[in-house]
Amino acid sequence: MFKRIIQFKLERIVKKFFKKHPEVKLVAVVGSVGKTSTKIAIGSVLADKFRVHLHEGNHNSELSAPLAILGVEYPENIRSIGQWRIALRAARARIKMPTGVDVIVQELGTDRIGQIPHFGKYLKPDITVVTAVSPEHMEYFKTMDAVAKEELSAVGYSQWSLINRDDVPGEYAANLTTATISTYGSTDVAEYRFEADDFTLEDGYKGRFIAPEFEDVIHVEAPVIGEHATRSVAAAGAVAARLGMSPEEIAAGMKKIHPVNGRMNLLRGTDGTYIIDDSYNSSPAAVASALRTLYQLNVPQRIAVLGSMNELGDMSAQAHQDIAELCDGSQLAYVITVGAEAEKHITSIAQTNGCQVLNAKSAIEAGAMVNKLLEPGGVALFKGSEGGIYLEEGIKVVLHSTADEEHLVRQSPAWLEKKRAFFSDIS
């Protein structure tokens, strides 16, 4: 009851804020995967012309999203009535204050049926970006039809929507009847698209951005890794074009896009090695994209550290087996699994595909294996989920400098204490 009261009050405050400040544009980002990276990419490009507000983290739930929109700190102790009173007071003050912002970019998340539709009761985004429809929280959603219905419901309460042509299956997008929809991606059938011309591990992509607003292509540079990351770049360009930015402004903004911690972030390893840190979370679509990116790199050695994918419910076994089928012994020197589901369902299939597979008891043990096996110039991909995996702690073992630990996810004192307890229990 306490949570519902707070939620109701926050939603009323946000609604009053946008009524008081109709000049402020709201860009919402929804989807099974890629929300935070896409949000940051959009913010990076828009900041070349507009005053942009966004929360760097993934504050996208019923309570955290309204506070993130208003720029109010989320209470450290969510059970503290006093802290919530302070937060509500600060939220109300935002209504009367000068906004100091032109565009708010906000991700909206869900872990059960009905949450994305509920945001529409108090939010009317000027633009909504749908990043993907793929398996998520399947213990609650059960079917992909339910996931699609949930994520795409945001289109119904948005003035204009932008759908990822690559990662939203066509059968779901085809059911949307509103005319205020465009598509983005890396495929040539997307209206807004990024076409890559060149890529280096250190500098990212050079390519062309194409948009219906412009007669000519825009030659751009984007320091990101992976084809799926270029889709975030395309989304950012599409939103920027829609909001009236010039080709020159868009190109300048794209140069400033940077990977988010734990999401395809390139780090230096020991002895001239590289780490692709994709440890924030894991899902079938994200693992497949990460592996494809790893295979495309022209490097002397590749290692894939694959943690169990959580929140897949009855789909878990098949989803891990599908990932195992993507493990190619001609491309990977080693596959290292972390977690019971990964070990059980990936090992034998990957071995059949010619992979050398090692099973680590923990992320830290996996990091020690990589530290021993990774050769100079080689790349290790760390791809895993949050609960019970925590591959970022394995990355610490391989980092060139401890100073780079600030680029890892879940490094707050509370998270570190939680992980210390977890690893001590399994040691």
C-alpha cells in the first residue's frame, strides 16, 4: 500500500510537470534489451543542440522512472518514509522551477505484464523508441506474444514511434496500425539507418547515416563496438533529425557517443590484451550479437566467457542450447562457462562444434582462466547476467590497471558487499 501511494503521488507530479512545461520534449525508450545504451546514444547526439536531461543508470521502474524524469535522487532506503517525503518535496518543487532542459530522454522498463501500458496513464512521449522484442522475464511473460504486446504498447500513447527494424520481429511490428511509426537500424530497409564503411577495435565505426529528412547521406564516426551498437547510433540520429538537428550537428554528436559501462565496453587487459565488457546483463539476442561482433574482429585469439542467462523461465534450456550452437571452434580458442545453466546446456554442444570448453565455478575463477590463457593481442568477451554471475568481478583479474575498475558495473559499496558475501558462500 505504501509503494502504491508513493507511485500515485509521483505520477501526478510528473503529469503536472509536463502540463506546466509543454515546451519540454519527452523521448521514451522501451524494449527487451538495449534501452540504456540507446538512451545514452540519443542523449549524446541531442546534446550538441539541446539542453538534455537523462539518468545515466537504468532507473526505469514505477518509482525510479518518475524521479529520473524530474531529476530527483532515488532514496537510498526505499523503506524510509522520511526519505520519500524529501523526494516528494523535491519532485513537487520541479513543477514551479525553471526546467533548464529542452529534452528529457527516459527509458521505461518492465518485468511483468502491464507495466509499460501503465506508463501511458501519465506520460505522452513526443517520441518513443522501441529497441527490441526478445525474451525477457519469461517466468512472468511466458510467451513472446506477451512480450511483444507489452513493449509495443508504448506506441499507442506516443505521438511518434521509432521501431528497430532489425530486432523487432516483423510479425509484431506489422500489427501496429498507427501511421506515426518509422523504422531504424542497420538493414537497408530501415528508413533511418547506419551503414558501416570501416571499423577498428580502438576507434569504432566510420560510416554513413541515412535519413528521409536529408537528401544526402551524412558521413559519421561512432566510437562503438558491434553491429547492434550501430543501431543505437541510428536511433540517435533518427531522433535528432526528427527534432530538427542539422547533418553537421548530428555528425558532431555521433562522435561523442560512448559505450555504457558493462555494455560492449572495450577495456585494456594485461600484456597487450583486450576485454569486451558486456557483463551488465545477458539475454539470447544480446549474446548472439556479442558473439557475432567477437567473430568479426581481426585478432590472433578470441575467448568467450559466457555466464548463465537469468529470467528465461521454461525457455532457459533451449535458449542456452541455441547460444551453444553459435559457439564456433574455428573462431574461439576457448569457451568458459559460469553458472549451472550455462555449464549444463552449453558445454556439450559447444564441444561438438569444436570448442575447447572450460567450466568455472565463479566469475573470479573464470577471470583467472582468461588471465592464464589470453595471448597478447587477443580479445576476451565477458557476457553474463547479474544475479549469481557477476562477471565484472572476473574482469578485474584481467584488467591492465585497477584504475579501470571504475568502468565496471555494480561497484557501489552496497553491491561490493553483496558480492563479497556471494563469492564467500561459493568458495
